[in-house]
Amino acid sequence: MRRSRAFDPRQRMTMALACVTTSVLFSSAPSITLALPTIQRDLDATASTLRWIVIAAQLPLCCLAAASGRLADLLGYRTVLRSALLCFAVASAFCALGPTGHWLIAGRVLQGVAVALAAPLGIALLAREIPLHMRGWALGTLALSITLTSTTAPYLVAALTDFADWRWGFGVYTAAGLVLFVLAGRERYGTGRTAVPMDWKGLLTLTGGLTLVVVSLERVAAWGHRDLPALLLLLAGAALLLLFALVERATSDPLIDLGMCRRPNVVAAGAGLALTQWASLALSIYLSLYLQQVLGYSALQAGLVALPGALGPLLLPRLVGRLHDYAPNWWTVVGGALLGAVSLMLVALAVDRGHLVTLMLALLAFGFATPLVYTPANSFAMSAVPTAAYGLIGGFTTTARQLGGVLGLAVSGMFFAQVQAGALTRLTRTEGLGSVQQHDLDSLVADGERGRRLLDSLSPPSAQAVLDTASGAYTAGFLTVLLVNAGLLALGSASMLVALRHRMSGLTGEAGRPG
């Protein structure tokens, strides 16, 4: 508080606007986690549609976050920020009024674009307006505000879902976007013109490649691994990503400097961020669906069960940061990934045996694992580059983390759908249901309209058997996702350990600071 008094009125306004804007925008993506089961039931949406509702807000962050700062330099911070906030408000209203899942997906895409363009500008504004000797404290305050808002937003939306309607959650973001749009118009941060051109070829090939890869994985989840269009989409996406790599090597001002991938600690930090976000996002989505659709909890009750997992991100970042400043080393990232793998195995054991207390303790452990990776990873990567390259490293690690979340949800959905489809085949064979569609099975667990119609057409004993089988299919899919992601985290931690085995005593970067 005493430090904030050292700011002049303009700097305090910048600090408040950066913290509130960035926190609101970043919290919009995870805010609907606890409301997803209700959304699926109300819209009678498939599991694939539900995944796209989440992915649609995350994918633009992978593609556009690295371009946000450069666009702001070209067009002016105020112009980009206000345009993005207005887009965010309109997109949130679009989601609130959406009558179908596809409508909601379109609104989430617009939300994601707005977040990708505006949210990174919070850091840039602080860097421009806050004095150097106060910048660390300001950035720490910004990180804390993002964590607090992202943690509490799902509970606010859950309360609105239980006591009113999930659409009010998007309504709150509509109002917040409009208020921030007005406040951002009162400040002027200069034009920020720069001679550095936008890497349009890199932006287009990256966006197209990632989108096609994610679409292909989602198609495999819906139609199986033998689907020819899915294979063609995957090959086309891979070709565009290869073209992106070639474009980045040829341009003098690349969107993402892929040359950083030659540095072991940069790769280790990026891999740790990507794999941890991969596992974290998949766990939050499928756990919410499991608690509400299989165990029958309300949105708020499910949130209370998952609450231990939020304690680590709230309590540990500052402590881990201080430890890393005092004794920087590779063990925080590697150890955090390994603890995450063990925690996911414990979650799987608790789900399999139905032990609620064990589940909450395992979630607590996973919540403590994530800050061990997230907090020091950027510093760990920056230890290998000069100070002038910190901006490029920030864009690289941000892209790696968001990419991990998007691909993780798509790949997890693919494994989940394959296991669930196997149970569906057994269900149609043992119960004589004929050609029951995947949508009907999803609707059974979600208590949707199609599922209710299917149960009404059966005798009470058969209906109960079908419902039990559908719930068991969901649980089996959830367990598969947990174990696969635990294995990937364990493999990732082992790979990072091997890659960095010769740097166990710490790293020294080109800038002369310890790593």
C-alpha cells in the first residue's frame, strides 16, 4: 500500500486499469468451467461441442498473443485496447444470448480474440508507465490480481448458474467490458508507432496450422481414428506449421523466434509450461463434468470439492519466486511436473474407488505442483538469453503454455471419446438399443432432452441399467484421461531431467544473471 502512494495519479490509474482489465479478460476463459454441465444440459450439446466451447476461447491466445504487442506498437495502445474491450463486451453478449452450442462457440472465439489482443497489453502498459525501481512490485501485483480473479470467477458463475442462469455470467462480463471500454478512453498512452513490421505470413500460417490440427483431433474424437477427413486435416495443419517454421527462419522480424528452441533451458521451461497447462485444463473440465453429471453435485458443490486445488496457485507463487531468486535451479520445473504426475495418479485412484477425501487431497497436491512450474519457468528460460531478448522469451513461453492447454484438451477429448465409444458399443449390444448415437449417450449423462427421451422409451430396469452404463462409460473415460496425462507429465519431467543433467548446479545467462 505504501508503495502505491509513491505513484502519481496517472500511474495509479494505469496500475488500476492494467490490473482490472487483464484480470477480467484472463478470467473469462476458465469462468464457465463449473457451469459447463448445465450449459450442456440446457443446450442439449454433445461432448465435442462442449470441448469447443472451451477451446474456442483458448485457441486465439495461442495464435494472437505474440502479435498483440506488435499491433499495439503499430496502431497505438489506446486504439488496440479499446477495440479489444468493445469486441469483448459484444462477444460476451453474443454468448449470453446464444440459443445453440454453435452460437456459443462463435461468441467464445470472439472473446478469445479480444483477450489475446488486450490482455498482454497490461504488462506493456506497466512497463511504459511505471518507474523501473517499482516495476517488479507492479508486475507481482498484476500477477496476484490475475490469480485471484481467475480463481474466484468460476465460483461467481457457479452461483449464478445455481440460483439464476448461466447466461448471467456472460452478462457480467458484458457489463465489465463496457465499463472498461469507457475507462480506457479516458487515458492516452501515445501512438507507440514503430518501424518493426507485422509478420503477417507467420501469423496466418501459425493460426491456420494450429486450427487445422485442433479440428482434426476433435474430428477423431467424434468419428474415430480411421476418419479420412481428420487425417487430411491433420496433414494440412502439419504442412502449415512446417511452412510457419520456414517463414520464421527467413524473416528478419519473426513473430516467434524459433532459434530459442536450441537452448535446453528454454525448451525445458516451454515444455514444462505446456505439459502442466495441458494436464491442468483437462483436469478442471473433466472433473467438473464428473462431479456434476456422474455424482450429481450442483455447480457450487462441485466447486467446493475442487477448492483445494486452488489453494496452491493462491499461496505459493510469491514463496516459490523468492526461493527461485535465492537459489535458482532446474528442480522447480522438473519437480513440479513430477509432483503433478503423481497427483493425477492419486486423483485417478480416488475416482476409481470413490474416495472423496482422497480426491480433495490429491487435488490439493496438484494445486501445489502447478506454481512450481508456472512461477519460475519464465525466469528459468530468461536465464539463457540477454536482457534485450526478454520480450521474445515472454512471447515464446506464453504461446507454449496456451498451446499446451488447447492441444491437451483436444488430445484428452480424443482418448476420452474412444473409451466412451467402446462402452457405447457394449451398451447397444447388451441392451438391444439399436443405433444409439453418441449424442444420445452424452445426453444421458448430462440429463439432456435426447437422453430423457431414450430413458422414457425403456422399462424402468432397462433404463436404470442404461443410465448406470453411461455413467460408468464417463468414469472410464475420465480415468483414461487422468492416467494418460499423468504419464505425459512423468515422461516430460524425465526428459527435462535428461536434457538438463549437465546444468544441475544452475545456469548462467548471457546477461550475467544466475539461471
